[in-house]
Amino acid sequence: MVKFTLNAFPMNQLALLSSRYGIPLPGGGGSTPPPLPSNLEGVEVVLWGNSIFFGQDLTPEQHWINQIAKLNGIKPKIFGYPGQPWSFSGTGTDTSIYSKRTLLPKTGKIYMLYSGGNDPRNNILLGNVDDTAVVNNFSGSFNSAITYIKTNVPGAIIVVVISLPRNGGTGDDGLPIKTDTKNKNGDSLLSFNARAREIAFKHDCYVWDLSGIGVDPLKDMGDGVHPNVKGAAKIKNSGYGFLATIELPGAPTGDTTAPSAPGSLTSLAKTTTTVNLAWTAATDNVGVTGYKVYRNGTLIASPGNVLTYQATGLTQSTAYTFTVRAVDAKGNEGPAATLSVTTSAPAGDTTAPSVPGQPTLVSKTHNSVTISWTASTDPAGGTGVSNYIIEGGVSSVTVGTGTQTTISGLSPDTPYNLTVKARDVAGNISAASPALAVRTNTAPVGGPTVYYENSFNGANGSADGQVAESGQTTDTATAVTPANWTINTNRMKYIGTTGDRILMTTSAASGDYTTEAQIFPAGGKAGVVFRAADGTEYMWVRFDVAGAAGEELKMYKKHETTAANTQIAAGPATINTAGSHIVKVVCAADNVKVFVDGVQAINYTLTADEQAKYGNNTGVGLYAGGENTSTWEYLKAYSNT
């Protein structure tokens, strides 16, 4: 969505708008603006930042936000921390702005984040626009702050407030610290302001730019840093006009027609690490204002109203699926144009690795086989072996550079012929190894060990207290909104409208187990939780009926410190919104395989950090993706053997 702000216009045009239409100037001293139509009466506005939000050197009556509240009726809640940066330095006690996130109320409609706090004397790293690290990294902390609000207050409006100019405080060189004074890393307030705008654009936030409203550090700030009464009045006038442009959720939107799909999405050029995309313009009943570019289902850029984009930071010899969607001024997002592209192989390497040794049997069960093999080598001058491909099971399985793996999801008492191929970094694939002929064991008498089983039998109404067949009692307090989880005709049903999950404990002794659920995905976004520890540390898969081709099933993790929801994998699934699907998640050490109706859709290997965080978690649960028409017939957790 394009976020309209008065500060986008030159001052001479604003003066004309003000005189003709009564729109208040962004700055302009202390005169009270003329009244504007407002739907902000009683709206809770949460301000999160440093001393500028705290109102340092101002009385409560002089604070600009309180003056705005008198004009439009908002209910401000201030969380300002003087002298603190967004990012923790990494030493001592963490008193950063980001560290205070859990103090924020989760009832706000509008959240304002002030980008300041990057005093050059602290030498804070600027970071990259996509960073999520929160130690000595402004970009990572600011990204994580926005993600925290999005996760914990779904639907809230987020406003990035760009820092005021500065001419105060003494730098290490004995001179006043100005807007363009650089720290030891070569970054100034201008750099941090520019990065805050980029991050706001990436997250589709509103931007209120205080750097351009006419606040003079020498005249409108007592110390060259904090606004005096005159400066506060300018911020008040700008803020009053800015807030009047915000469209609250539920307000009439006017244009509800989405643009068409972009045409002729093509790759103009590619290298080992980049892909240049181009497309023809989409159409809209009012007008297209920009495009969104996705890679493997994840938004990577909103480049504006342009028809080209270069995707960077890619891996050589790797297939990617790119989708482009058009958006209009009201945020309506149109259908996708999709293109699959494989990045180039390094020049010169066209020789495949040697053939791996014939696999040997390490162990087997009724539904899995563990094999090992002798490693391949890549010829001198080659790019090196990057992974191995195991064939002959239910489907092809790609593993890393290790020489042992477990093939799961097999049928009992069934013969398989397993082979191994090697692939190098350039994408060259060896011939298959000699096959290992192996038959799985017969299924154990009595079947696998059941750790949790619930068919959601019980009286209609709240699911709280409902007892599973395996004996565990359903506790809706594990959900974000407990009242939204109900029993409906012997199925679990979620009746809310925002993303939520409910968690169940199991009797599993480790994180190696299978989670299975029968899902009726009428709303197209239901899923199942696995390897859960608590409400801030779990993994899940869910359907996405609007996902790109080949990405209709998505896997996520919940980060236990930043509370961010991060997509880590995706796979194909044909979603029957009029029927049901059996979703099975098989966890074995650092490997997670997801099957839909017996067909493998995802095969994901956890990183070392992910394995350490999630590998021994034994909880399961259900995930509702912001829709309330899907239901769950049953949920089970049982041993892999």
C-alpha cells in the first residue's frame, strides 16, 4: 500500500493546499490547525522510541502527542527511553529500546516507532535492510521490532517515524554532533534515516518523516537535539495532519478492485548469484502504484511502479520460483505472474563428481532405512560436492555432504532399491551408484507407540477441558485467544479471524516422532504444529490456498527471542477446500519430512541452530492461519518405529 503523507509535497504546494482546502502545514509554528474529519476518537496510539517520544525537556501539556490528542481524540501511550539505542551493544545489561518490547500493550490500533537513537558516539552498526540480528545492529533490531508488533498485534497499523535533524551534543572531535556527523563506521543520522525508510517500505508501513517538516535544531530545539515548545508545536501540526491520512482497519476503503496480473514475466539475464526479471504492466480500474516480488513464496522486494527487478544474493545452480503481483493505492494485490529460473553454474566446471560408493545398510525399521556410502570426489579444478541425491524410496531425497542418512515414510515389509548420486556446486550430477536392495521390517504388533491422540469428541462449545483419548486435557490457555478454540460436532474449530495456535503436550521422550492430523481446509490456511516447547518456540506447516504454484504448503518456525514467524520451506499440495487431507510430519534428528495424503511435499534439513532450539521439543498442536472455516478431525503423535 502506498502510504500518503503530507511531507511528500514541497512547502510551496503545501501552502496552496492549506489555503485552498484547510489542510494543516507539516510544521508552521504554534497555531492550531483547522479541524479535519477524523475517525481517531478513542484510538489507542502506542509510541515506542527514545527521548523524542518521551518528551524530554517538555511538560506533559507541551508534549506534542498530548497536544495532538486534544485535537483528534487519540489515546496515546508513551514508551520512550531517553539515551537508549534500538540495538543492544552486546556487553553489560541490555537496556536497548528493542529489549522493552514485552512492555508494550497489545491493544493498540496504531504503533509509532521512532528511528532515532543512533548517536554516532555509540558506533552502532547500520546493518543490512534484511538483517534480523539484534546485537549492535540497527537494521536487525528495527526489523525485529516491526515483526514483533505484526506478530503480537495482527492488523495493527505501524508508522515508522523518521528522526528529526540534529545540531547538539559534543562529538569525540569536540565539535557539535550534526545530522551528517559520521560514526567510526562511516554512518550518520542521514544513513540511519535512509535505512529506516527502506525498512518501512519493505514492511509496508506508513512513514511520518520528521526530518523534513521544518524543525530547526538551532531555533526549535533547546539543546540542538530535543524540541522546545516551538519545535513541539511544529511536530503537533505535522502529526495532526499526518494522522488524518491514516485509514483504520474497518473503515470504508472505496476501491476494492485488485489489479490484473503482470504480463510476460521473463528473465532478461542471470548469473551465478543474480536474476534480472522483467514484466509488462498490469492494469487497474484506478491505477497500479507498484509491484511486489516474491522468491519461493517470500516477499523480497516492493520496487515501486517499475517493470524490472534484479534479485541478488542467490546460490549458483539453484532453482528459484519468482512471482510478481501488482498493487494499487488502496493496497489491493492482484494475481501473480510466476517464473522458475535456475541460476547459472560457475564457468568452466562441466565435469560431474565421481560415482558414490554402493550404499550399505546401517539399520532399518518397518517404515525407515538408514544407509551409508563412500563419499564422492570432484575432479581437480571442480567446484566441490554440494549434496547427495537418494533415489528408490517413496520419492527422491536430497541430503547434504554427509555420507549417512535415514530414508523415512516407507511402507512395512516392502522391497526398495536405493541408489546415491552426487551433485557438485556447479550443478553437475554423477551417475547413480550400484543399488542396495533392502526390504523394510514387518509392522510391529500393536503398531507404533502413541504419544497423543485426540478425535475432539465432546460437547459443542469451548475446547477448554476437553480430554484426548490418550488422556491429556486440552488447555486453551496455550492459545493466543483461548475463547476462539471450540469443539464443533466432534471436530476442533477456530472461530477467530487472526492467526492463532493451540498446543498440546505429548508423552514423547524426544523430538523424533510423527505428527498426523486430518484437516478439512475449507478456508485454505489451516495447519499442524510440531516440535513445540511453548507458545514462543515451535514449528508448523500450513496450507496456503493463495500460494504460488509448487508452494501451496509452507513450513514455519517461531523464533523464541524475537517472536518472529519465519518461513523456512515450501512444497506442492493440491488443496481440496471441499474435502479433507491427511497431513503427516515425520521428525527424525535434523530432518523433517511432510506428507500430504501420502505424497511427500517437503523435505527439510534443520540448521545446527534450529536443531539445538527445536530438536528435542515434544509438543504438538493446531494452527489457524487467520480464517475460521477450516476444521480438524483428529490430531495424533506417535513413534517413528
